[in-house]
Amino acid sequence: MMIALRALVLLLVSSVLLYQHGINGVYIHYNTTAGPVEGKLNVHLVPHTHDDVGWLKTIDQYYVGSNNSIQGACVRNVLDSLVYSLQEDPDRKFVYVEQAFFQRWWREQSEEKQAQVKKIVGSGQLEFINGGWCMHDEATTHYIDMIDQTTLGHRFIKQQFNKTPRVGWQIDPFGHSAVQAYLLGAELGFDSLFFARIDYQDREKRKNQKTLEVVWQGSKTFGPSAQIWTDAFPVHYSPPHGFSFAINDDSSPIQDDVLLFDYNVAQRVNDFVEASITQANVTRTNHIMWTMGDDFEYQYADSWFKQMDKLIHYVNKDGRVNAFYSTPSIYTDAKNAANEAWPLKLDDYFPYADSENAYWTGYFTSRPALKRYVRFLSGYYVAARQLEFLVGRRDSGPKTDLLGDGLAVAQHHDAVSGTEKNHTASDYAKRLAIGASQAEELVNSALSCLTSSKSYGCRNRLTKFEQCGNLNISYCPPTEANFPLGKSVVVVAYNPLGWKRKETIRVPVNSESLVVKDYDGKIVQSQLVPLGNSTSKTRSYYMRAYLGITSGKPPLFLLMFPASVPPLGFSTYVISNDNEGRSILSTIESSEVSENRNFEVGSGNLKMLFSSASGQCQQISNHRTGVKVPMQQSYLWYGANDGKGKHNQASGAYIFRPNGGPPTTVSRLVPLTIMRGPLVEEVHQEFNSWIYQVTRLYKDKEHAEVEFTVGPIPVNDGVGKEVITQITTNMTTNKVFYTDSNARDFIKRVRDYRTDWDLQVHQPVAGNYYPLNLGIYMMDEKAEFSILVDRAVGGASIEDGQLELMLHRRLLHDDSRGVGEPLNETVCVQSKCQGLTVKGTYYVSIHPVGSGAQWRRTTGQEIYSPLLLAFSEQDGDHWKASHISSFTAMDPTYSLPNNVAIITLQELEDGSVLFRLAHLYEAGEDPVYSTIAEVELKRVFGTRMILNAKEMSLSANQEKSEMKRLKWKVAGDNGHMHGVGIRGRPLDHSMVVELGPMEIRTFVLNFK
């Protein structure tokens, strides 16, 4: 008791003395005006928030702050709060990324508030970095989607603030692609790129060698001209331990009121200096950056800023290091001014692992149905914007904007990646469906206009079109209807590519007595294939689940016919009843009733040999080129690790971790049915009750189209399953294979090897998986064997001469990376639920060594941009009299060269037109097409007259001529590394655009 009284007396005396000396604990002015100081360790404090555009909650739940039982996050509060805090002190700074959130907030603000925000943006207090609609994924995204979503955000920033972001900020994606570095970095005009997630082995080596910060050269084609300075954070994108200052954080705040207990200024300054020196020991120059933020931080911004004010004030008074508010742009400039020679980084940062048994390669395939929906709508969005341009953008009525928004949000690194909660995945799909519905309405209206003859005109859009969005399950009401005499169905096939193409159209029908005629009235050869039981079963269940349709028999046949469609245009075909039945019914052969012999399939150059004994493929060959490769294709599944054994790591939405045993073969004896006809020969294989496959060999194509149906994956045995298709050949590949980067460049992969460090192999399967968006191939001295895909998947070559694709995953355990639920997708009809069934297609071809690129590039573009089909019922035979049956927007005598694609043709709100061309080949990839290509703009746009054309940056937010980027010194560069690749010359009055290999050129056009 006496001790307590003495302490109280001492406290009172101290308080009186402090008060007499003028220290009253009421107000201290903190000096936050500091900037870089030469000769000191400069600590750049970068306030930021990482706001996922959907993950555990939906994008709108995150914005408004609902559903907080899952996660307490409200982005509206973040933006409200940080703007207020920035206005309190002009020295404070903040960086913001996700424009999908910011534009939601912006449209709610008054003109007065918007003016205040423009002021702090103009002063540099608030800086937009990265600047896309979201922080897109880098493994499962297509480069066109990456460009589109970035353009959407950059145009918003330019229009509202007249600012152009100059820093890439990909802090959370799970691995980083070469395309991100050179295309979505250097070609955007960015000076630097920052991220957090790299392989744990790679990070340790880089920390030891001070090579976390590098000059990244992601393009073999462009070389040093597309380099970008890159910073991989030492730990994560949060502050050093003990310096997170959200209200609910346990870091010790700076307590500098001497009238209160726990005064700790000296201790906190020492902590700061110690953490700064620790970080300085793994980086170069006397500048380091502290990322002062984390997921959904700054909901109460003052809790952060007041502590940082104190840190800057007291640390700088201490004088051992120098701290100040900064941004990644300021930090980049400081690093550049240091005149340091930086290590060179090539290729990419895949795959990513955060520990020895945790390879984040499962998400390359997670949620394969969502991945397919995103990819299909991506190609559809390209076509829909073209049609919107061709008929003119309207102020009212349906537009493509909602689909653009939905696709942009879906590129988020917890969206198309498949790493979100189930209800969030449903929200992404819902947004896409709403956008697709509006775009479909626009497309139908546009085609009605374009097909109308001049005497009818666009205003009298008498023809009503509909589309069949469920053709993947063979559901198309217009073609399934009975065709009474005098009735027919018109099929309009629109080609969004810049070259003429020939494709086989496939639609469900219910009659054998059909005839197909082209736009000149000539009969087109057609073929009928009976609808398989697997397709009928899948169709029936998913019509009930998604469309609510419980009645109706499945169609009897699939009608196939060839279509020839001009570039950027359409052709028309008419299906009608024909008493003579001129559609040829396929003949059927079955291994169950045949002799023990082999079946050769394919009436064109490509042949495949199947064994009647096993029902499996034995060989693939091309009679034109003479290439022949023994081949076996099968389905297997990896048992998913449940995380209950050693190292406690389960396979989940992010992580692929097999249970250690070899994959289980689904079936070694496969029932086989072959259907033959004049256009296509099909091989139907039922591997088991939940895996069915149809292999199609078209007469006029030199590849096999493999359509798979996988699911529902059974898990009654308590084992999660990761289903693969595996193709085995006798090719000698020496561990080498090639995978694409975001459907653009191909990168050489070597099994169990990394170019940047000596890999310690702990997961020989998962650690050799890579993301595919275009495809994968292998080669030896005799042949190239290529596979192209219709969506993002994971792929690998686990044994020489072997390729595998992971097609589907159904798991029973969470992988402890935040999602908090297993990747177990189900589909319900009323109270009955079953695992998700996935249908998809991959494409296989073989070529002589060095000649496979032409097939990969051309077919890859055709897979991404399929023919857009629309249907209309017709009475009698009067279509040609009142409609245009064939059309091209180009000069009828012109088409683009085969190495160039139109990837954007979009009328903007102001009437100008955004136009992008992409060269499809890398330097040295093909002797014919890896060369300068020319595009004549005047002939591309036919009768339209171009008034002017301005070349822009990739995201169209600044003129190309105004782009200025920092130059960086590279260690070991003796002046021999400077190159620009082959690029086209500037556009002149001739309106001829040149494109060098891999070059993408962006223009804003105005027409008369």
C-alpha cells in the first residue's frame, strides 16, 4: 500500500513539473515535410490498400460493407476516410489501384467533393497506379482481356483526372507472366512493376544476393526495348512486423504523451531503424520502400496516418535513417537516379510456391466452367463491339458496356483464377450473364440491320434473330423445331477475324430430311450424326438446372455443314425440309461387334489409328507431311492430398498437391464407336460413367478436335480428385516442353529446373505444372506435337514424350490460403445436387520440326474468335429478295495477312473508334510469318473514309509519341544488349500500318 502511494505521489509531482515546463500532452505538431536525403538510408512509406474485386465476398458486398460475418470490409469507407485524411495534411500520400471500386465511389460524390479529389490527385497526394478495373490475374488471363480491363480503367482515369499511371502494381497475383512484364508493363509506358509473390526458394536466393530488384526482359522478340525495372518485395505487401496500424491490429502505437503510461517513442524509433536496416541488407542503393497497408485497410485512415506522422517526425529527429511519405513512382525515380546496374531477369515467375509442398498450380484449372465462360465471352465481346461499330453506337438501347464491365471484373486474380468462394463465383457468372444478354440483344439488332436490303434499311428491322448460348450442351430451339413445308431456318455466321475462313457448323436437329443451301441458293453438303447418350444426359440435367426446362426430348441428330465466311463479315445459310433427305446420315462402327482389328479414322490428311481391342488411340499421322507419331491418350486422376499427413498441406483452390501416389488410370479398355461421313469422322469413347469423349477429324482440317465431358466426379470414397488427360508418345524430348504466356509468347520449360536458382524438388508433379491459355507443345528431331486449349488450364510434361492437361478438379478440403471452403462445385435441380460436369474441347496436331507455329497461331486465333451464329425463322423462299446474304465490312478484294489479327474495333462514347492490330508471331518462330506485316487501313474499312488516325499507347490513354520511359543500366551490359526488335514505321498519310513480330499497335480513328 505504501509503494502504491509513493508511486502516485511521484506521478503527480512529475505531472506538475511537466506542466510547468509547457509539456501538457494536448498538441504536438508533427513535421511530415521530409523527402529523400542524400547519404542516408531513405525509407519510403507508401500508404496503400489492396481491395480485392471479389473474393470472400462479392464486389458489391465489399464496396458497401455488407455480409461482414465473412469479412469486415467496406471499400466505400476506405475511400471516404482516406480522402478526409489526405486533406488534413498535404504531405500525406496514398496510392489506389482498383478502378472498379473507385468509379463506384466517384459517381456517388457531389461536384464539390469531386473537385476536392481532383485537387489531391493533381497535387500528387493521391496517385493511381496500375490503374486497371482490377488487379488482374497473370496465369489464367488472355492478353486481350488484360488489355481490355486495363484500358477501361486507364480511360476512366484519363477522362476524370487527365492522369496516366506510370507504375505497375501486381502485388497479389500468384506468380507473374512474361506478358505482364513487357506488354502490360513496358508497352503501357510503365517505368516499374512491383509485386509480392515469388517462389520461396527464389526469394531466399534473391535476398541473399540482393537481386529482388531487377530489370525484367520478358520478351525474346523485343529484347531490351521492352525491359521494365521490377521490385519483388522482401516478404509481402504489408508493412514490416509491428508496423500495421489499423484499429484492430496488435502493433504497438507510438505513445508520445508523457502524461500517459507506456511512453515508447525511443523504443518505437529503435524498432523502425532496426527493421529498416534489415530490409536495406537485402536491397540495393540507399532507398527502401515500406508498403504501409494490406487487404481492405484504411477503413479508418487516421489510425494509419496519425501513426505514420509520428514515425516520420520522431525517426527524422533521431537522424539515423530518413523516413517520409512516398509513392512507388517517387521510389522508382530515386532508384533510377542512383545509377545502379541492375541484374537481368528473363522469362517469367511461374510456378509459384510459398513452401516446399505448396505449389500454387491448382488454380490454373480451378473452376473450369467459369474459365470457359470467361474465355467464350471474351471472344464474343470482340465480335459484339465490331458489330456495334458497324451499325453505329447508340445513346440508348443495348450496348456492349455491361459485358465489358463484367469481363473486366472477371479478370481479377480471385475471379477467373477460380480462387473465390462459391457464392462469389456465382456473382461473377451472374454479372457476365447480364452483360452477355445485353450484348446478345445488340448483336441480334445489328445483324437485323446489316442483313436488311437497302430498300428496307436499318430502321425497319423486320428480321428477328436469336442465338443459342447453350450449343455446348446441344440445345438450340430454332434448329430443333419441326420444319413444316415452306418453313426454314436462316443461319447467319459472322466472322470477327480479318481473313476468310472455312468452318464446320454444328447444330442440333430432329429430322433426317434436311437440306442446307448457301447464300446463292446452292446445296451445301451436310452430314447428320446421332446425338450421343452422354450429351443427351448432360443436356437434360443442365436444362433443368439452369433453364428450368423439364420437358422435351433431346434432338435426334447433330447437323453439320461447312461454312465459308468473308473477313469481318457474314455469310447466310438456310436449313429446310427436303423430301429427298440430302443430308447424309453417318455410318456407325463399333468395337464391340467388330473383328480384332485397328480402325483408321480421318478422311483428310490427318489420320488416327484406334485399337478395337483396347478402344484407345495408337497413332497419329499426317499423310501430307509424312509425320507419324505413336500415341496413346487416356484419362487419369490424381488423388488430392487431404492435408492430414506430413506437412499438413491439403490440395485446394489454389494449391495442387497430389497424395503422393501415381495417378489412377480411369480405364484401360474403352468401348469405341466410330461415325463416318463425308465431312467429319467421329470416335466416341466412354472411359467410365463420368468421362466421355468425342474425337472429330474434319476432312479439310489437319488437327483432331477432342471434345470431353468430365463429371460429376465421384467423391463418395472420401478422396478429392484432379482429373487429367494424358498423351504419351515415343518422342525424345529431353525434359523440354513449351507453354504460352497469356496466349501470346511461348516459353521453354525444362522439367525439374529453374533458370534463376538450383531447384530443390519436393513436388515433382505440381512443381512442373504451368498455366496454359493458348496451348502446349513438345518436339524432338523429327516432329512437333501440339495441343491447343479452349480455356485456361494447367499443363505439364511429367515424363519425356508425354503431355498432360488438368481438365477438372473436385476437392474435399480447403488449402488454408483464405478461401475457407473446399473446391467442391455442385449443380442442383430442386433438392438434388451433384458435382459439376464440365464439357470442353482441346485440339491436337503434329508437324515437321519448325513448322507447327502456323497451325498454333492461326487455329489458336480461330478458337478464341469462333464464328458467331444467329438464327431466324423464314417463311417461304424470300430471304434473298429482302436481305443481304453475304457481307464484308472490308474492301471485298482485301483481307488481313494471316499473321495479323484485329483484337479491338470499338466505337467510343465520343464517336471516335478504338482500333488495335496484333502481330501473332514471335521473331524467328516461322520463316514466312515472323516478318513485317502490312495492313491497309483504307481497305480494312471499305467505303468508310478515315479523317485522321492517332497512334496511342496500348491502353489508349496517351499518344504514342508522348510516351517517355526511364532508362535503366543492366549489370553485364557492355553496350551489346541494346535492341528494339523489328517494329513498324510510324503511320503516315498512306494509312498503311506496319507490324513487326509480336507488335500490337493501338489507334484512335475518326471517320467522315
